[in-house]
Amino acid sequence: MNNKRLYITFLFILSAFLCLCVVLTAQTFRGGIGGTITDAQQAVVPNASVQATEDSTGQSRQTVSSSAGTFVFQDLPQGTYTVTIQASGFDTLKVEKVVVSAGSVRNLQLTGVSSYFARDFR
């Protein structure tokens, strides 16, 4: 009888531990940056080169905007980023101080962008 009680206690503790592991792995310490790039006529800007650089470490990731002008960086560590956008026929745009928080995607809607990316987006 004592062995049966010990076995049930062991199974209970093991089950509680496994449940705790599942809950802890569901926590995230990462976020993302996404957005849409359009020009002054509200036309999308496809194939733009987009780079996200973490300000404190200098680590960067690159992507290209889709045919719909959208881009996304997923699974970024928390921090402050500078997003740099380059497209043929447009000047380079830098969006500074983009804060990435855990579990969320920061949405940058860059609409009405002229052929000169000379605006401050802070």
C-alpha cells in the first residue's frame, strides 16, 4: 500500500512539473516589426530592401518588401531598433527608436512616402 501511495505521489509531481514546463515555454521575450511602404500616390513600393538594426548590439536582419509593399521581422529580441528602407528611385529612409516589446509586433505604416525619404519618423 505504501508503494502505491509513493507511486501516485510521484506521478502527481511529475505531471505538475510537465505542466509547469509547458507554461514556461509559452512565455516569449521577443517581438517583431512589420509594416507597409507606399509612395505619395498611395501605390505600394515592392522589392524595397528593409533592414532592422538593434541599436545597442548592432545586430541586424534584412528582408525585402513583398509585391503588396509589406515587410515583417519576426522573433526579434526586445530592444530599440533603427529600420532602414532602400528602394530604387527613392532616397534611403531611416526610422529610428523603434521599440520592440515582448509578444507584440510594432506596425510601421509608411504611407505617402515621396521619392525623397527625407522625413524624420521619430
